[in-house]
Amino acid sequence: MVTTAIVTDSTAYLPAEDLDGLPVHVVPLHVVVGGREHREGVDVGAAEVAAALRSFTPVSTSRPAPAAFLEAYEAAARDGADGIVSVHISGELSSTVAGAELAAAESPVPVRVLDSRALGMVMGEAVLAGARAARDGASLDEVEALVRDTCAGASVVFYVDTLEYLRRGGRIGRAGALVGSALSIKPILGLREGHIVPLERVRTSSRAIARLEEIAVEAAVAVLADGAPGVDVAVHHLDSAERADRLAERLGSRLTGSAVRVVELGAVVGAHVGPGTLAVAVVPRVAR
């Protein structure tokens, strides 16, 4: 019997087929498009947000109310969980973690709230690893440690066509210094301690994507050299499927034996990075 469950939020962008049979509950974040509020992945998706951004329709995001997390904790408890690991988008980018912590105080079972310090499939792969361990009988402490170690060893690097959307949403962090750069600059960004930071500045899109590939390969090789039994790689995109597919194909040919897949960014993260974004998450497989 599964005694530990995982709750996460919709910015993990977990493919639905991966969740079959796993003790995972997903709480959707909210997106406001043209003054109307929607739940990510429920009644608004990436395509709608990309179209809104291209047409200059106002788009903003917000965390769910603590009650939404409490409902997920209560549902997990009804399903038999006697402990929960709650894993969420970086607290430097969203107040989601704070909402989960408020709800955890009211939960009928103990909840360990973890700030992933990341987003997307860094969270997603960590959640899947923890959920599989929980399904196989791992304790609350073991699941928490596995999720935490997976997130800590992972990295994400991304390319955006423009910094304008990050600037509008206030999520630009230390990358803000790039805003005044020449329009031809194509920034490569990363996450450090949960903040968006500039890594490199490249002059053209093609060179930026080539450099994105190199950085991802270097990160994967470093993870394997550090003793990880394997590495999972996810290529994220918003409204740029062809470029993402080509990038994933190249990464797959260079990282033989590693799992490489394409996962579209959803509405919440998409609202801040904008159409044309490409990102690569490199996540170690952590031995239990």
C-alpha cells in the first residue's frame, strides 16, 4: 500500500501518461488572459497564451489559494497517504511555495513542502522519481530526500527570443542587466539558486540555439561523470515545436543512452518567457 504521496503544481509540466498509477496530485496555477482568470492545463493552455502574447493581450499569472493545496492534501490522505511531499516552482519566481506552506499547517497528514528552486521538467522528473519510489514502498523521509537530491543535481538553461516578457512579469532577476542591450542580442539564461540569471549573450538565434545545445551536453556529461547512474533530458518550448524537435534529435544523437524528450511549456511559464522560447532541463537519476 502506498503511504507517501506527492503534490506538485502545474508548472512541472508532467505528461499525463507519466502519471498513470502514481500517487501524484497536481494543483493548477492560474493565468489571467485579457482580464479572465483560468486554471493552467484545465481551461487554458500554451497555445492560447502564445496567441494572446503575440496579439498584445494582457497576460498575468497567480498562485492558487491555499485552499487548493489543502484540497489536494486531503485527497491524498483519503487515498491512503499518511505523509506527503509537496514540490513546487522556485520561490524566487512565484509565491506558490508560500501557499503550500499555509495549507500544510491545516493538512490531516504531515506535509514536507519543498522549493524545487526550478521549474518545468526539473521538478517533473524529481516528482516522477519520488512517486515511483513511493509506489515501491519508500518512506516519507526517503521520498523527500530523493526529490530534494534530484532537484539539487539538475539544471535548466534556456533561450528567449526577447527579454520583454520576463521584464513585464518582473521575473527577470539578475538578467535585468541585459534589457538595455542591443536588440540583436539573443540571451542564454539559466537558473541559479532559483533566480533567472544571464549565462551568455549571442548575436543570432541560430548561434544561441547551438550554444544552448553545447551547454546542455556539457551539463549532462558532468552529471554522468559525477557518478549519476543516468540522466534525463527534456527540451521545453513555447510555440516552437519544430525547433524543439530538431534540438531534441541532436541531443539524443550526442547523449546516447540518455532519455531525451520534448515537453511544451505551459501557460504560466509561457506567459513570462514568450513565444519562441527553447529550454533544456538536464536531470540526474539519483540512486536510492
